[in-house]
Amino acid sequence: MSFSALILAGGQSRRMGQDKAELRLGKLSLLQHMQQLAQQAGASQILLSRNQPGTTYIQDLRPGQGPLAGIAAALRYCTEPVLLVLPIDLPLLSAGSLQLLVPGDNEQAVCFRDWPLPLALRPDPKLAHLIEQQLDAGERSVKALLAKLRCTVRPAPDAELFNTNTPAEWQQCLSTLQQAAILEEPRHD
């Protein structure tokens, strides 16, 4: 199934102390890494929710309202029947795990157990209206939206759902990636 991917990179990164999207994973910024991951998962369209200047970025229509505001703004640009929503701060995700989120015919929303993001949604006017109503009521919770949509829950790839919000968590993530790369290197005995 064709799907669009939305990368949520519009937060203020207060706990990190610098823009998370600009953190480096080798030669790539975290934003470039997440774009590459979305492509590997099969996204035919990649949308960037980023409250920064630039014509390639989607700006929140309701600044400071969190991920739901980023999703609401991106819905108008989504060209595919499914929107896969990825937060910028889960760099250990794999393309295979993301493909597990693509909904079946009768599923409106899909997420991993105990994790509201990443998620997959079926964009339509009803969804946009539901998000707008929720934001109007001051409710910014993605979990609350998923409850209203009767979200299908898939088993979580827990090792991949490591959230990097602080410099210490980022260093732990880099260490995990470095250890994985060492284990994958071919041995020359």
C-alpha cells in the first residue's frame, strides 16, 4: 500500500539543549536519517513538520500545540491513503518495524503497544475535524486521539523505541548504534 510519511521535527528540543533534527548520526543529520528511514520503509511521499524557515517544511497552524498540531497541518499535504507519523527522536527504529504499522483495510489508526508515536493514520476530513476539535478543547494528547479512533495496537519493537530527549540519552543511542555496527562487522581471522 502506498503511504506518506510525516516526520515531526517541530519541537523546541529544550531538554536536549539543541535542535534534535540537527544532531549527527555519522554523515547524516537526524532529520536526514529519519527521511532515509521513511524511504526505506516504502514511503512514496515524505512530509516534514518543522517550525523553521524553508519552503520544504510544513509549519504548525497552531504553534506550541505539540505533535497533534503538526499532524493537523500536514493532513492537507498528504497525497496517499495512509499517513505514517514519525517523531524525530526515535533514531533506532527500523524500516521493517515501521512497515508493521501500515493499517489493514478496516483499521483507521495503528500504533505500537504503550507508544502513541510512531503511528499510522488514514487521513480524511473526519480525522482533520476530530483533531481540530480536540485542539480547540485544549487537548493535545495523541493518546486521546488514538482512543477516539479505536487504534489497533501492534506488539512493540521495544529495543527500537528508545526516545532521545536529553544529551545523555543521545549518547546512549550513539553507543547502542556503535555496538550494533561492531557486532555486524565481518571478522577477518
